[in-house]
Amino acid sequence: MFYKEAGQFSTTYAADRRVFRLRQDRYGLVLLLAFAFIGVPFIGNDYWFSAILIPFLVLSLAGLGLNLLTGYAGQLSLGSAAFMAVGAFATYNFELRITGLPLLVSIALGGVTAALVAVVFGLPSLRIKGFYLLVSTLAAQFFVEWVLTKFDWFSNNNASGVITAPPLNIQGIDFSTPVGRYLLTLGIVVAMFWLGKNLARSELGRNWMAVRDMDTAAAVIGIPILKSKLLAFAISGFFLGIAGSLWAFTYLGTVEPHGFDLNRSFQILFIIIIGGLGSILGNLLGAAFIVLFPVLLSNLVSLLPVGLIDSGQLENAQKMIFGALIIVFLIKEPEGLARLWQRFRERARLWPLRY
């Protein structure tokens, strides 16, 4: 009876509105964060930090940005990577053009810039929706990539359009090592997830869900449809812009506009489909699946006879399996891995009284 609720009563409105009402959930979150911030830096190695943990954290943040727009507000988008690119290049230019600007402020301004661009491409959502809105946001993907490639000012006159991460120094502390980049990414991602969770539970989050379920009924009861949609694009762009900055600076170190191509947008879309639309936890689960599945598949292939499957066949096999899993999740479990975890918790709260 680990999840037993007996004796845990809410006596105030503030207690009833807590994110984690069960004592076990609060303790579990504290232990998980303590392990992530203190335990992982001691037991992890450079490979895990650089190739597994940092991309997992950044992709989960990108998934959160898209999930707020698609899962909660119901606005389809295929321009996620474009907004990530805007955030990365804007952060780079803020650091380059403004001397002495703190790194965290540059990252935040990069997110604000991506939010403004997202609002511009979100304006068609005021008149169109569904597949047509999807095509409209797809235009952002190609337009942003073309602009960043065409005008070399954004890359400080670099002919190849490549930008390099600035020194990762915050208050005199160097975060350039793999452990430092992991801790910097983890701190920002945790703060952004806490913000996203509270946004989803706020009045704005409820407005988004009302617009998603039936915008006509939402307008009848007085919800500002246009304001809610544009705020969804702006906040989603802000999250994606910060994710793009982290992808460029703490993960890759150097990046070009083609690094934020359409494949990246589809990858983020797969994260929220597999993890679960309209779920905060689903972004973490979907990103973990996207990052760890290729590693698992590579390890399984290494057990086979040498030369049986080459690298090209392995990459094609990954794409086919991903496509099959997307179809399975859409048919069998449209709410994704988050729904499976929720079912497990519901059973755990009743165990051993009921199986």
C-alpha cells in the first residue's frame, strides 16, 4: 500500500491545489531530483552525459514546448525545429553583440525571440485549423532555415552558417565540462518543466483545453479564442527557443541551420505522440524512448554475427520500427506511455486490495 491515501486530507484550498497531493509523490520527486543533481554526476561518465542525458533533457523540453501547443491547445504544428533554430541563433547573437550579457539572460532573450517568431507564424491559426494550419507552420520550417542560411549576419559572417557555443560561464563558474553542461541543462529543464506544469494547471491551461476540445463552445462561455491561441504559440515558441539554445550550446557545441531541419520537427512530434498528448510526464517518457531506443537496438545488433547487419540497414530498421510504433500507439494507446504509467499508479494505489 505504498500509494495509500488514507489519512492524507486537504484542509485548505492551497493544499488541495498542490501539484503533488500524495506525500509519496512529493518524497519521490525530491529523491529523484537529489539523485539527478547529486548522484548522477558521481556515477556517470562523459559518454552518458554528452550522448544520452543532455540530448534526453533537451528533447524532453522541446517536446514540452510542442505539447503545450498541440496536446493542450490543440493547434497542430510542424515548425518546432524552426523555433529551436531561432532560439539558438538569437542566443548566439545576443551573446556576441551585447558585451557582458549574462548567459542565462541571453538564453531567455533567445526564447523570447523565438516566441515572437512563433506568434507571427501562429497568426493563420485565427482563421484556419487542422491540416491547413499544419501546412502553414510547415512554411516556418523552410522559411527560417532559408533566412539563417541566406543571410550570414546571423552566423557572424560565417560562410557555412555554423555558430559556436560561447563560454559557458555563469557567475564565474565554468560549465564547459560534460558534468557542467549536464548540470546546467538539468537546472534549466527542471525550472521550465515546473513552469510548464503550473501553466497547464492555470486558468490559461484550462482555456487551452477548452479551445482544443471545442472552440465554438469555448467562445460561447466567454473564453478569448484568439488570445488563447496566440499565447499558446508564443509560450510554445519560448520553450522551443530555449530548447534550441541548449541543443546548440550544451549538447552540440557547434550547429548550422540544417541541424534544425524537418526531421528534427518530426522527431519532436514523435516524442509527444509516444509519450502522450496533453501530458507533462509524457514528454520525459517519449524523449527517453527516442534517445534510448537506438542505443538498445545497436547493443542488440552487436550480439549478432559480424557483418549480418551493416550501419545503413540498422538506420533503416530504426526508422521502420519507429513508424510501426507510431501506428501502434495511435491505434492501441493514443494517450501514450503516460497513460500506461497512470494505469500502473492506479493499480499501485489499490494494491493489495485489488489487482
